[in-house]
Amino acid sequence: MPGVVGHVAVSGADSVPVQFTVIGVELVRGAGRLIGLAVVELDVAGVVLTLQGVQVLRRPDGTAECRAPVWRHPASGRHVPAVVLPDELRDALAAEVLGMLAPA
């Protein structure tokens, strides 16, 4: 799938524009609620970060949701988000990732 570029300005006194590109989404079968994994590049004030393993999960009602990559905490065994994004960026990024999965 081709990349999708989005822009978002994170609010706050010291805000900077953030550009993100959805590099691609890989569909996953047979992994429970997990239905896809995305790779996203974030450009924050010229510093480019790559997020690998952005999750696309099926909700109980059948709709999809997007979540940050996770890692397993060694003491508790719980999955913990590997990155915490501001709400505005998280929501915009999720909309683009889910849009790539929507039928044309």
C-alpha cells in the first residue's frame, strides 16, 4: 500500500508541526483481535522517527481501532505502549492507518 501523509499541529505553548507518513499496513490473519500492523514515520521539527508495529485491532463490535506499538513488561507480563502520543496526533494517525484498510 502506498504511504499516506498527514499533518497535525499539537496544541500547547511550545507546539511544533508534526508530519506523519503511513508507510504501509500489513494484514495479519490468525492472530486473535490483531488484524494488521502498520509502519509510520513521524517528522517532528525535522527529526524523523519510525514507529514499527502500530497495531490495528478488531473491537468486540466488529469495528477497528489503532493502537501504539507495545512491549511486554518483564515483571508484570503486561503489554505497555512503547510510545505515548498526544491525543491530536494519535487520533489523526489512527484515522489515516484505518483509512488505508477501508475498501476503496
